[in-house]
Amino acid sequence: MAVRREKAERLADEELMPLVGRKDPEAFEVLYDRHGGAAYSLAYRIVGDRAAAEEVTQEAFISVWRSGARFDSTRGSVRSWLLSVARNRAIDFLRSRAGKAPKLDFDDEAVLEQRPATELTEEEALRRETAAEVRGALGNLPGEQSKVIELAYFGGFSHSEIARILGLPMGTVKGRMRLGLEKIRGELAEGLA
Amino acid sequence: MSTDHNRWREDLAAYMLGALDHEEATEFERHLEGCERCREEMQWLQAAVHTLPESVERQEPPQQLRQSLMAEVRADARTQSEARPARAKRRRWLLKPAAGFAVLALLVAGAVGYEVGNDGSGDGDGGGSTIVRQAGGITVKMVSEGDGGKLHLSGVDELPPDKVLEAWVERDGKVEAVPALFVPDRHGQAETTIEDMTGVKTVMVTKEPSGGSETPTGEPIVTMSVPQ
């Protein structure tokens, strides 16, 4: 028997996952409502096309619906897991359309400023604040470090491909990735302090 | 040991960003199993990687995506439900087509004028479908399946994005919500499954806020009485 929506809404993500594993649509719907926007936004950031982002997001969530029991809480939050599934699907989509250049910039502000504001929940507002801080952290990275991270994470390129694209030794690319992540992590730690 | 760790340390960030080739990633994972320092560093850097997807500008997903996704999920859930072994006690709550109108006492409450019939798709032994046309141009088709049945609606007006259809059954004097919420497609067709029709006397459908309600909050757009 599926749990009622109101009950599902009171459950934490980690409590919803066993219900999703038992094929409870109400629990799944709550998960989508909580994280579908972020997954779609990430997919759009990677594939650069609304129709494709929609397709990727649907595939990602269907994959989660069918494999919900595989979530391992020891390896991170449900949200991180869902977003990594969406990211992998989006990268697969890009690769299946070889030759299509991924978007490489972070500056979508102009587009968003034209969108009507929607009512924000406190949680969503906090997430957006965090996102803004992360954008700040990424923006504070030296261009050479943010570039390799963007190419890897949002472009789906391997370090050897990035080395070829940028004309750099592979060791340099990996070193810049590490320095970039360490700097972001350091800024996050400062923000929490 | 330290030199070995430093050699792998350069691969750590690339691995976390999914930028190692498959063979390199496999090799790194083997190292990771035996290197506590790498595992600790990975755990530390994990937060940085997890915030990357949060850094993208928010885009509002189309409502159609939610509807399409949930329609697929509910269809899949129904398939799973139908695959369960049938209960020993099978109750034929719908009418045998052969019985036709003689026992077809489906009533339409709150509807002004209606038509009743069946489309002859039943097998004459418990399966079957019944069609009821309701006021407002909605046609209801109920198809029996074991102890439960599928409720198809057609001619349903498009719903606002914050509304869904919710079915209700009246059993033993109490109204129960049918768990599977549903929405009409662009052709005005909508469908849900009622898993257990045992003892149900009335089936209703209302428009409810997204996520459904515990009790009906609006006038039914469909009301059907089921003969016992």
C-alpha cells in the first residue's frame, strides 16, 4: 500500500528511499518534487538544450525508480546520489551526440533574471544561497583551475582529452583539478566556520 | 608508501570528477581499497564535488516533465502490483458482459443524464468493461482486473498545474482515497487503478490539489454506484 502524500512529505530523503525501493509512487513523487528542479537544472547546464534536459531528467529519475534499492547512504546524501545519476545520464547523452559542444560558461545570470520569481521555501532559499556561494568559490578559482573542472564535470571530458584540448601535459591537468577542488573545499570550510 | 600515495594523489581529483579513463579508474579503485590516506582525502574533497551540481543556475523544469514521469512511474507500479499473485478470494465486482443491462445498475449521482453500456471487451467470466457517460461530457470506462479494476476517464478538461485527479471508494460507510493520483493527458484521457474493489459501493473522482487530499475537497466530477 502506497503511503499518503502528506505522510511522505514529512519523511527525510533517506526514509523515502526504502519506500521507493518498494515501488511507492507517492514517496517517489516527493523525491522528484524536492530534487527534480536541481536535476533538470544540472542536465540543462550539461546538455544545453531544454528538450534534451527534459529527456535526460526523466531517464535519470526512471533509473532511480527502478534501482532505488541500490542507494547506499554511507556514500553520501540522497540528493548527491540523484544528482550524480542525472549528471551521468547527461554526460552519456552528450557522448551519444558526439560533436555537440557542451556549454562551458557559468554565466546564465542574464537568462534567469528574466524569469519570474517563484515562491521559495526556506530550504530552497538556503540551497540557492549555498549555490551562490559555490559559484563564488568557483569564480574565485584561477581560470586555469575552473576550466579543467568545468571540462571534466560539466563537459564529461577525460583528463587526457582535456590535456589535448588545452595543449597541456596530463599531469598538469590532474594537478589543476586537485588544486581547484582543494580550494573550493577550503572555502566551503571557511564558510562553515 | 608515501611516494606511492603521492603518485596516486594526483589521480584522486580526476577520479572524483569522473575524468579518469575506465582502466585508470579501476586501477585507482584498487589502490583506494588499501590506502586510508586517499580515502580520507576523498571524503574531505567529496563536499567540493557535491557542490558542483548545486552551482548551476536554477531552471524551472516543465510541468509536463513531472506529469510524464509520474505517469510512467504509476504505470510501472501498477504492472508490479498486477504481477503479484492473485488472492485466493476473487470477487467479481464488475458486471459480466453477458449480464448486460439487466444487472447494470450503475448510478450516476449528481449527473444530469447519462448513458450506460459495455463495449463487449470482457471474457464473460469475471472480466469486462462498463462505460458510463457523465454530465459534463466525461465518459468513464471501468475494466475489472482480479479483485480490482482500472478506471479510465475521457473528455476530462485540462487541469491547472497545481491540480490532480484523485479517485475515492466508499466501502462500509467510509470513504477511502485511492493511492494512485492521476492527471489527464493532452487528449483528455486519464487512468488510475483501484487495487481492491471488495465491498466498494461507490467510486468517485474529484479534482484535488497537487499531492492529493486525505478527504475529498471538491464536488465529484465522476460518481458511480457499484451493485453488490
